Amino acid sequence: MILKEKYILSNGVEIPKLGLGTWFISDHDVTRAVKDAAKLGYRHIDTAQAYQNESGVGEGIRTCGVERAEMFVTTKLAAEVKSYKEAVASIDGSLKSMGLDYIDMMIIHSPKPWMKFHEADPYFEGNREAWAALEEAYKAGKLRAIGLSNFKKEDLDNILASCTVMPMVNQILAHISNTPAELIQYCQHNDILVEAYSPIGHGELLKNQEVAAMAEKYRVSVPQLGIRYGLQLGLLPLPKTAKPEHMKTNSEVDFEISEEDMESLKNMKQIKDYGEASMFPVYAGR
């Protein structure tokens, strides 16, 4: 059962192979979502400062009935935090908001502030400062692991050139029809686990007849096919849902996609339109 399986990060910390994403789940509703997920066997919850639901996630972690040590919770340093001083305050702010003694993993949400995402400035210095604050919190035991999100090769190289602690993950947009193979390979070469958010293409894969036909071949749903696809690439999928029935089916991925079908899925025509989500920089492209 996938909910019992784990990857081992470069620092030896175990991380469950499937996580629950919480983007767009309100602070009020997310506590119940975390509790429902924990009851179903989920042990990995992903949030962010930008989601404005850290408090609710923390409450869910504390009150779900599962020992704290068994739960793995990730949050993200806001994309706009690009100085050491701001980052130190933000890390402590997340700990306070969540009401936790430690956070299992904290990652930089984006190499650029969201409103500057398409501008030329790579914010290399700001990312090094934010990373230094994460390293410090990691060494102090506030964080069990640290990583990055939405970082391209040049952004990764900036961190790799100066860090004293290697990034343990890079969380990126990756799904059937959008599989950045070179970036994934580069991360894996550097012992950085790739986490895949929106493994169902923010719902757009549900409209894809080719994907639907492939799912039908395996007698699974499109979300199950998308999640299994990520797992077979060695990625860690983070499907988002507040519905227990979807949490359950998302975890029922005990089947194998053939090598031939994996190749077909890797080379499938890329989604260009993410619907309403296209307004967000990560879906609009860089």
C-alpha cells in the first residue's frame, strides 16, 4: 500500500511517497481534511505560508490522533521572502502559526516573488540568504529537512554553489503531458527528490480523451493514472483534495503502467491551458 511506502531523503530522513496537497483549502476546512487524511492512512501533509492555512494544518496534525513523529508536514517559505532576516522571522512565524515544536520540511516556494516571476532578475542573492536561514533552522533542529520549489537548473546551481546543506527536494509542476525530464534528471543526479504538485494537471487531465482511454485500459481513474505515473518516475506526487472519497481513491494505485505506455504518457502533447489556474505564474510558464 503506497501510504506505507517511503523515500529516504539525502540526509536519511524518511518521507512518505504520497502526500496530501492543501492549496485552496481554507484554514477552517483544512483541519478536517488533515484529520480525514490521517484516518485513511496518510502521513504526509503539504502546506505553505501562501496558502494561509498553516494554523488549520497544525491543528489537524496535533489533533488527528496519530503520534506527531509519524506525521510528516511540509510548509513553504513565502516566495517574497528574499533576505536572511525576513526568512528567519518567517520560519519562526510558521512554527508559531502551526503550533508545532518542529516542522518536518520547509522549502523556498519560488526562486522569484510571484509578482516578479516573469522578470529577468533571478534573485540569486536573496535565495542564498533565504537558504542560509533554512540551513540555520535545520541545524538548530527546528526543521528536519529543507528544500526548494519551482527551481530551474540555474536556480538550483545558485544554491548548490554556496550551500553547506544540500537541498533535499525540489517541488515542481510535473504530470502526464508536462514532464520536465532534464530538470528531473538533474535533480535526481544531485540526490534531490522531485516532488510533483498538480499530478492531475490542476484537473485539466480529466478533460484529455487520450489520458482517459489509457486510464480505462488499466481500469483506474485519470487521477490514479496520473499519480501512478509520477511514482513510476521516482517522483513524490502531491494530489490536492479535501474530499475523503478522493483521498481514498488517490491512494489506491497498486498497479503497474507498462514501459510502452509510460513512454506514450511522457511524450503526450503538453497542456497549454490550465483554465482558471493559468493566471498563476507556475501554470502560465516562465
